[in-house]
Amino acid sequence: MKLSQFITFLFLLITSIGFSQKTIKHSVASGESIYSIAKKYGVSESDIYELNPKSKGALLQLKTVLLIPNKKNKSKNNKEVEVLKSLPDFHIVESGESLYKISKKYNISIEKLKELNPDINPQALQIGDKIKITSSKEVSNVQTNQIKTKVEETIVLPAESELYIDELGNKVHKVNKGETLYRISKKYKVSVRDLEEMNPEIIANLPIGYEVIVVKGNIELENHQKEGIQANPRAVEDLSPENMSKAEFLIAKASEHIGTRYRGGGTTSAGFDCSGLMFSTFKHIDMTLPRSSSSMAVGAGFKIDRSQAQKGDLIFFTTNGRGSINHVGMITEINGDEIKFIHSSVQAGVIISSTEEPYYKKRFVQINRVLENQ
């Protein structure tokens, strides 16, 4: 392969690498559509769909992170490659030329020319002498440096990972800033496909704090109580007027955070996880709940039959594909068989959802009465 062809190949390679990294992360706000986002960044809708194929035809969720082409970003590295591409392999000395004039013509230092032409005598240049201007080694070095720079500029190294073993013996990784499913697969030497099989509800844009099983455990639970599920529901009376008033107050307090993002371990308006929202909300009536959803299921109030559900009750789900409780919300409304509840979801943050939604309908586990009548 000729040097000029080699340079052209490197130019195309590095340009493609640079282009793939020149993106902006946009978090979807209330009322936004793909059309309005495209207009905001001066790109086409097809540009956005190309980088976010799963968003095409899907309902655009609040706080979904989209990759947007950054059309204003100009790569200095690409300009350097363009300069190299424009240089000839050699220069033929003409009448009146000196090494100084040649260095100025090609914007190359005299020292560099001497390095490329060790046998040259700067004081005795002859017409027709062949002066080397570039070398394949030099181009290779530039390529290496450019790719290294691209990686350093675009990769955000995650903080030290948090790995723990859950109640089923699974090794679980908590997602850190900038981590993707691909990076996690490389970190633990597990294929992406295996991660998806172990985590059937996993999402594309992993938020900080999201829990990913990386090694499947083999502990069999003896009964539902070990899974955070109370065995037998208890018959109860309707909430007293005092507790109904407390329930309305709790719903109002939790609703103040609608739209707040999901944050693993979060208990403040900077971000909540599901149990963090409940923990923070019930603090307003001086009630301290256990800190995890599974602990709340066995340690906060008592299990009641679904038909007896009322506002202010806690509602529990299993969304991890393992059968154990790992999600909690608070009931806000009951319409016949439909139960609406406020919770902090991984994908949309604090929202109100319904048990009639297919996702939650098949993952419902139990309801706990926390506001007990005296």
C-alpha cells in the first residue's frame, strides 16, 4: 500500500472514530418530542433515531437520555490528519531553495527535516536533491496519539464499583457514573447476553445506582418470608378519619417530587430510589420505615388482602426476575380493581402508575397497611 493511500485510510478511520463520539446527551423534559428536540439542536429526526433506534415509535418517557449528534464539534485531530494527508512524500529541491525555505513551505521544523533526512547537508543542497517530508512511522505515531486522545476525551472512568451478595447469593453490581452494559460485561468477563438473561428487566440507559446481577447465586429460599413476602394477609377495618387524613397528607408530600429523577440510594429531592421516596415521605409523620423495599415488606405494617387496599398503603412488586420483592410504592387512588400508586421508577423517576399497566399487573406481590387504627 502506498503511503498516500495509507494516510487516507488512517484519515477515514480516525474521522469515523471521532464522529461516533461527537454526541450530546439530552435528558427528555416534560412536553418534549423528537421533533422539538431535533429543532433545538439543529439536527433531523432521522439523525436522532439513528443514534437511538429504540426511541422510534416508542412513547418518549420523561428523563430518558437521548444521544444527539453534535454538529458544532470540530475535531482538531482530524485537521492534523488532513494536514498530513496534504503533504507529499518527498520534495525535489529547486533553484535557490534552502532547507529553511523548505521547512517554511511545509510548516515543518528544520530539526524534523534533518531527522527524516540524516544524510542531508543543509549547506550544500543541490538542485534535484530528494528531501523526505513525511514517514510511515510518523503517521503511525500520529494515529496512535489521536486515538489515545479520543479515548481520554470521551471515556468517563467509573468510580470504584460496589459489588455485594444479595439474599439469593447473587453477586450484584451497582452502576456507577458513565457505565454501560458493555463495560460491565467486560469488567466481570460476562457476555452482554448473559447479563440480559440474568437481568430480564434491564434497560438501555443504566442510571447510577441501578443493580445488575453479574454472577447468579444458587441459594434456594425456604419460604416466601425470606423473599420479603409476608405469608398471610390480615383482615382489617377501613382507615379511621384521622389516618385517612394522614394518608392524604403523605400522598401530597410524595407528589411534590413528581418528575424528580431516580437515584440509587437517594432519599432527597436530588433523586430517590423507590424505598428512599417512601422512607422520606413517611418521615413527615415521624414514622421511620426500613430502608429497603424487601425490608419494608416484612417490617413495615402488615400484609392485607388486595380488596381491602386504601390510600396510604404500601404496594410491593418484583421486577428483578427472581421473584423477591425489590420495588415499592404508595397507593394514591383506587378505582374498582385498579390501584394507582406513586413511586420512583428507574426509567422515569417519581411518577404515578397503575396496576392495570401490563408491566405492573404481572409483577404485583402484596399490599401492606402501615397506618394502623388505634
